[in-house]
Amino acid sequence: MKFFIQALVIFVYFPLIYGFGGLTRLRIQQETVEKMSKEGKQHFEKFQEAMSTLDKLNNQIHGIDTSNIDEEHMKPGSSPRENPLMYQGDMILGDADTKYLIEEAKLKVEAKKSNKTGPDAEKEIIDKLKKNRAFKKNAMFKWTFPIPYFIDSGVNQNIVDTALKNIEKETCVRFQKTGPFNDKSGLRIFKGSGCYSTVGRSANNKPQDVSIGNGCEVNGIVQHEVCHALGLYHEQARPDRDNYITVDLSAVPQKWQRNYVKNTLDTADTYGIPYDYGSHMQYDKMSFADGFKVVMTAKIPVYTDTMGQTLNMHFNDAKLLNIVYCKDKCKGGIRCDNGAYENPNACGTCKCPFMLGGPTCNEVVKNPPQCGGGSNILKATPQKQTFKANGIKNCVYLINADNGKKIRLTVKGEFKHKRVCQVEEGTTIKFLNDKTINGAAFCNRADNVPITSEGNQVYFNYIGHENSHYLELTYQTA
């Protein structure tokens, strides 16, 4: 029965999101540009020329033999965010970014010919880019607020409006819905072929395209594409990504391997934000795969199924936007704990990570009545204890251990069946010291999964959507 349910999920999911299968490059290009604005088509044409140059350079860097690659027929992945003509599947880069990438790729080709590899070679490349003035600090073309936007016919206006309001709720970013315009910068949200956006503000006097096509009308995906327009890149392309995920390029068709090139663009500055497997800018484990192979594996394995969040942007996603756009909004009138920060929408208060609360974010949030009475703070000891929850409810708990102790957990349960374990749809466990990072999310069935905390605190959230859902968590000091 379990296999049937999982197979059914895949069967339903696959045709819903598959956007480009079995098409020629020309046909994909025709479908991609069909509903773009005039300016969008012109920008995309220049972008395609740059990508052609970049692809040739990347093939040299990675030793890809193109003689056996059918460039006419494309074999894209199973997601509307995997358009083979886009950068990393859903991004159209500006002129400055493509020029930077091409210059960087040329230097990498030179380094390869000279047998230079490793961190020293990378540093030498960055130094040369700086010297050649191809490296521009804070090169991202920032927006001023409110950002005007209009929605073309065919797009679910309620989903888009709600997604943008949710961004406003978490950040100081502001949008203003208007009728169609063509004489100022802003966003034109339309039903194109798949989900994609230009990265950063691309012009002063024209709206730029954000495509919300079939399979894209989900809160977190709309936010993902709009965040590209605000200047954000993908999590899996961060310069430090190899410290957190393993990328198996053998599971990726050769012509798609360029989608896993790491950023060294200064526009991809991490601003001190930690790598977050639960970021809505992180693609899922099978992105760009040859079939249903796993490409990305978290170096903390229990996080692998957390990658690919589509329901909402999360704490560190909003924090990054607030650092970039809102740092001067408040005067620093409050000290916040656990990676929290002053709320730009309510200066003098703290913006807390998920599951944390209190004036300075050093407490566990309070539970609603359906979670039962009593404290939601548990104490780990050397003796094994068991926590149980079941049915339809949403409850948060904190497990404490003495200073210097770690907590050993075993997770068992039945949750919502999904390919990606969404934070809002199962059990999420925060066991890392950095509480801003999303917890590992559990869905489907968990059979005695072991976890050991980094420190002496574990926060966890049980969400049950059906009476059959349950969590059984054993815990003790390690």
C-alpha cells in the first residue's frame, strides 16, 4: 500500500510539472519567448548569445566532449524551473553578470591549461577579476520601494498577491499592484513557459518579466522567482556549497552539468547567512537529474529530503533580504538572541527564528490549547525517555540537556507523503547549534532515524494533518 501511494504521488506530480520534454531547442526557444514582452525578448536574445559562449567555455573547463551531445533535442528535467535555455533552469542574467561569468570562465580555462587547481588557483582568478574591474562590490542593481507590479491574464492573481504580501510580512520590501505600464521599472508577472525571472533590477524605465507558468502557481515558487528579481541566487550555487552538499554530476546529463557551477559572483555574497538546506532558494535532490536519480545529497544526510522547499520562504531567506534592503530601517534599539534580529516592520522588537519566541528569542514558542496543558519543555537525562504525539495538531517543543551535553534522538512516525519533506507538513527537528537554520523535515514514514544534536538543545515541531499521523521520539543525553 505504501508503494502504491508513493508511486501515485510521483505519477500525479510528474505530468503536472513537466514542461519541456521531447522538444527541440528551437521549439523550446519559441515557447519560452512567445509571451515575453518586447524588451524581455531583446534581453533574452542577448542572454542566449552570452550563454552559448559560456557553455563552450564550461565544456572546456569540465572536459565535456560535445561530439556525442545532441544539441538539437533537449532533455530537460521534470520541473518547470528546469528550462534548458535558462541559467540554472530559471534565471535570466543581466549583462554585467554574464560578462563576469565569461571572463571568469576564460581564466579557469587558462588555469586548467596551466594545471593550476585548488583554493590558490581560485584566489588568483578572483584577484585577476578585481584587477580587470570585472569584480564589482554590491553590483546588484537594487530596487526602491514600493516596487510596482501588474499581473497578466492567465495567472492566478490571488496566489501572486498573497505571495508578495507574505514577503512584505517578513521583510521591509514593499510592492504596489497597478494596471499594466511600460514607462518605469517594475515587475510584469505573466504566464510564460515555466517559472523564471531576471536576476536583480534590470532597467530603470521598463518593467521586467517574471514568468509564473504551469506548475509555478505555488506560494513559495512565486516568492522564489520574485526573490531572483530582488537579486537572490540559488542556495546550491553558493561558493561554500561543497561544505554542505555533495553533487553527483554522473547523475546529470552532460548538457545540464553547467547548472551546478558554483557562483563566485560578488552579487552572491552570503552576508554571513549560513547555508540552509531548508531555504526556498535551494533546489531538491533530483534537480536536473537523468531520470529520477539523486544528484544532491546533504552532508548531514537527514537533511537530504528537506531540500526543495516550495511552500514558503523561510527565516534565513527573509533575513538575507532584510540585510540587503532593510539594514538602515531600525536603529538597533534591542539585542536579539539565537540569530534573531531587529524586525524592520516593528523596530524595537526581535524577528525570531521558527519555533523560538520571547522578547529576545531565547524561549520556545507557546503551544495552542489542542497540544494539551503543561510545559512544552522536556529535560534529557542519561535515561531513555519517549515523547508521543498523534492526530491533527501543530505543536512545538524544546528538549534541554545540561551544559556540555548532547542529545541523542530516535525518530519514528507517519507523516504526509511527499517527494520533498516540506517544513510545514510533517515533523521538523532543529538539532544544530545555529537555530536560524531550518530543522530537518520528516515526511512519509520515519523508521527509527538516529540524530545527535550539536549542542544541548533540540527544538521540534510536530504537525499532523490526519488522524493516522503520529510521532514517537526517544531522547537521552549522549
